[in-house]
Amino acid sequence: MLCTIYQIKPELLIQQFVDQVSFPGFYSNPNGSSKWATYFFLNFLDREESKYEVDRELENHYLSIFNSTLLKLVKMGGDNAIPESAGRKVMNDWLKAVLADRTRYITDNL
């Protein structure tokens, strides 16, 4: 309804929302104003995560790395871009590990 009133294409609004979901951005700039999409995502995970297949061991490993990296850099203070960049690297490494694990699952079961 709001999209119609303001003549906004829903897919554009949804893409803008998705583009703002960022663990690195969220945790490296705790006082920033662009956190709401990530809050929404975290709330969704809290409610729905059990319905999705997640490698808990891999998740715990990378969340631990992510948290310790960002905590150290945020405590050092300074430019928010440095912790966010470091967080994005951890997220990229996590994604690569997840994709490698899924590929192994597929190829091992051929």
C-alpha cells in the first residue's frame, strides 16, 4: 500500500532493504542509523533459523572469529570502515567455507 501511495516499485524497496543487511556494518557501527534491516534479519533468524539447514559447527567457528575480530577493532576506536572491512572479510571467508562444504556434499553423493 505504501509503495503504491509513494509510487515506489516494491522490488526496489526490497533490494534497498536487503542491501542494508550487514553484520559487519551492524557490529562495527553500533550507533549508526542504518541498522534496522539487520535487526529485522536477526529477528527472523531468531524465529525461523530452526527451519533452515545450517552447519552449526561452521557457524560457531566463524561467528567466534567475527566477534573477536570486530570487538578488538571497535575497542581500538577510530575509523568505522576498518572493523567493517575486517568483518566483511570474515563473512567472505565464511561464505567460501559454506559453499565448499555444500559442494563436497553434492559431489560426495553423486
